Amino acid sequence: ITSISPVFAEKVSEARQKLITYSLKFRGTPYVYGATGPDSFDCSGFVFTMIGDSCGIKLPHSASAMFLSDKLEHISPVVREPGDLIFFKSSEGTVNHVAIYLGKRKFIHSASDGPHTGVIISTLDENYWHEHYAGSARFLPTTKEANGE
């Protein structure tokens, strides 16, 4: 196995940081079903646009299609890193929501209902999100892979 160059490691970290920094600029943007911004977003439209604009990667524009996309690698929550995606399911078990993981169990997303809507930061410790968690996935290499570990 060849070690990945430190330059690549820096670029991966940069890509993850760029995604998060860019996403945070849209906090407070209203939720509108089907919207991809910049004035409003739905959940998948938010993730679709943030990744497309900051990383140049085009994912499908629906949470369930993203979840099934071959551009993502499904991962265990214990290896989740800031910049990875987290998915949630409805009461019926269908993946219907996606968010960008920020670290420390927090994520940024465009919420359609609840006490706060639009682009907000939530935590996996909130009952609703904890109970509806469906999985985590990544589309960028981990910083560990990038560091050659």
C-alpha cells in the first residue's frame, strides 16, 4: 500500500472544511420543498447544492437517492468525520432526510417542521433525530486515509 501524500491529506481536510464553512453561511435560510437555493432549500437541495458548489461533486437531489448513490460509502458512526453525511428515516422506515455532519454529534440541515425550520444546526442527542437515524456515509476520503494511516 502506498502512502498518500501530505498534500492530498491537506486537500481532503480543506475540502471538508470548505464544505462546512460554506454550509454555515446559509444558516437561517428558509425551507421550501424542492428548492436548491440560494434563497431557500429543502433538505436534499441543501446538501446537493453545498456539495456541488464547494466540492464540485454532483449527488442526486433526493435524500433516498443520495443514500443509495454509488458515490457514497456507508460508514459506522464511530468513524464519522465532519463533512460526512447523515441520513434519517421516516416512521415507516424510508430514508427521507439528509444532513451534513459538523462533529461533536451536531449537524447542519434544512428542516421542514418542528420548533425551528430552514437551515439550522441540530444534534443527534435530540430525541427525534436519535430515533430516526438511518445511517452515515461519506463521499470524500477520510482524513485518516488521506494521511496514509
